[in-house]
Amino acid sequence: MGPEIIILVLAASAVGAAAGTFSGLVPGVHVNTLAALMLAAYPAIEAAMPGSVPDGYVPVLVGCVIMSAAAVHSFVDFVPSVFIGAPDPDEALSVLPAHRLLLEGHGMAAVRAAAVGSAVGAASAIALAVPMQWLLLHGLGPYLDAATFGVLAVTLAAIILMSPRPLASLALAAAAGVLGWAVMNLGIPCRGIMGDGTMLFPMLAGLFGLPPLLDRERAADIPEQVDDGRDPVGPLPGLKGVLTGCIAGWFPGITAAAGSSLASALSRENDAASFISMTASIGTVTSVFSLVTLSVSGSGRSGTALALKEVIGDSLEGFCSEAFVLILFSIAVSSAAGYAITIGAGKAMAGIAERVPSDTLGTVSLLLILALVLLLTGPWGLAVLALSAALGMAPPALGIGRVCLTACLIVPVLMSQAGLSPDVPVLLRRDSRCFK
């Protein structure tokens, strides 16, 4: 491996960072969609590669692009959650704390907290990748798999019991669980104008994104945004999310959103910026740790990991293989870029939010979400969005938070683990071929 390979990896990291920025800033366009497109175009990419690329390195470079895009997406996808209210699945819990900061004139504090949390998460995950790979290769994996049901059950119980109204939380969690199971297992047609999407987007947008836009009585004008340029949280909240992110990166069915639920319930992180930073850290750690999971088990729990496996084959297997080290290096490079991109995108969005009246911005945001749902998931997606939004309006009316609604992701996997569901939900299955 000579210096020319390092230069090619840096170039691949830049391409991946650009792709991840696009998918992160456009609500509903998940990085897994880009990974699927890249996988479909892989033969053409391989044919177009110049002859100067050494034999055997084309799959590694494409893998660098895929994982760099995933890393940057995990940074940038928080920005639309702050200023538009259209959450990526991994950021659903952060919408309300971010909105509170936005209405206090500190939207950039939310963005900076997320950027810091993601940076801490990325740095920690990269540092832990090699020792975690060694531990998993030497027998830790089966013990973690055996704990899947228990971790999910504890997560859901903590969410319900720590609510100010446990019975109301239990009822809404049950309703959300039924909704999630139906969305994942009933085969609802998901064909939009732009192709096949995922019903997770309208479900999560309805549960967490639309209710604040629809609740006009509680809506307020977005004040002038103040940005003092300082880190509002420090590294501690991000460090709190690292362990949870490692767990979410291994267990099939435990998403970053579910991990955020568990971490928030156990750590009782009441400060909005600190909670945002912790959640962002979990999402980024999950993204990075999926590479470790793939190298150990040969299977992936996300669309990006599955695309990487199809492209790179068995090259990742073994302790610290060359492909593993090069892709990990590309993730480190793109993560550094992701921090700067997130801050820049946040400043641009804050400027727009200041100039546009809140009613107009809310209407535009609402129409944008509706359009994206129609384009990506079709009319059935709109039906799921409407039903989810109706359920998402219930928690504030009952005086509780919306965290109980994350049962839409937890309950279906619990049912599958308990043998009450015929199959692991296809979008959460480790060996799934379905790209979100």
C-alpha cells in the first residue's frame, strides 16, 4: 500500500462527504438510498475507474465513498430537524428540544451541540473500532446477541415508568407499537413518484415532525437567532452516548432512536443542548460501528453496510484487514469535514429562518414534508403520515412527552424476539436486503 492509495482514499472520502451532505440536508433522502444507487451503478463505476488504480482497490474505494457518506450524513441530518422539523429516523427524539432552542433564539446552539456530539462520537468510535473488533472476534458477539430482548425491554420499561403519567405513556406506547408493527409487517405499498421509499419516513415525520407544525395555537414567531460561536455542551454528553451507540451498532433491531430513548431515560439529561449532543453522538457511533459489525459477523444492519458488503465481499473479514483500516481512515477524514459542513449548513438555515415569518416557514415546511412523502412513498405514505400525526398530537394533550412514541420501533422487534411476530421487521433485520 503506497501513498497513491492514500491519495485515492482521500478523494473517495471527499466524494462521500458531498453525497452525505446532500442526503443529510434533504429530508427523506436517506444515505441508504444513495448507497443502493451506488451499488446499482457499481459495474459502471468500476469500468470508469482509470487504469492507474491498482488491481483490487476499486471495491475498497467505493466502500470508502459509501461509509464516508454515511458518516457525514450522521452529522448533517440534524440541521433539517432543527429548522424544518422533518426528522431522520435517528434524530426523531431531538426534534422537540431543538425546536425549544430555536424558539429561544438559540437554534445554532442546537446545531453546534449536535456537531460536537457527532464529533465526539466519531472520534470515540474510531478509537474503539479496533479493540471492539478484537473483542467481538474473540467471543463477545454471542453474549450481546443473547441480550437483545432484555435491552429492548428495559428501554421500553424505562420510558414508560419515568413518565409523569405512566398509564398514559403505556397506552400511547401500545398504540405506537401497533402502528410500527403494521408499517413494518403488513406490506403496505410504498411506491412513490421517485421510486420505492420506506414507510418509516412518513411514520416518524408524522409522530415527531408534523405535530409542532400543526399545533398553530402553541406556535410562536422564530426570534432573531443568536450565535456566540461557542460550544454549548462540551464533550461529556457525547461521551455518554458512545456506549449506547456501540450497542445500537451491534444489536439487530436496536436503532439509534431506540438507543437514544434508553440513554435519555437512564441518564436523565434534562438540558436540551446536552440531550441533543448525546443523541447525535449515538447516531454517529452507530454509523461508524456498523463497519465493525460487518467485519465481524459478515452481515449488516443498515443499507450502507449491506451495500458495502455487496461491493467489497469478504475483504473486511479478519482482524484489522487492509480494507478495514482504509475505510476506517476514510471515515475519520470525512467526519472532520462533517463537523465543518454541519456548522456552515446550520448558519445558512438560521439566516433563512430569521428572514421568513414563522407562519410562512411552518407552511413551507409542512408542504415540503407532504411533497416528500408523496414523492417517496405515494398515497399510502400520506395515509400513514396522517394517522401518525394524529397519534403524535396526543402526548402534549395528555401532558407527557413524545418519547413514548418511540415504541413504534421497539415493540415490533420485541414481538419478533418473543416469537409473536412471524419475522423480524424487514427494515430492522440484520440480514435484510431492503434499503431504507
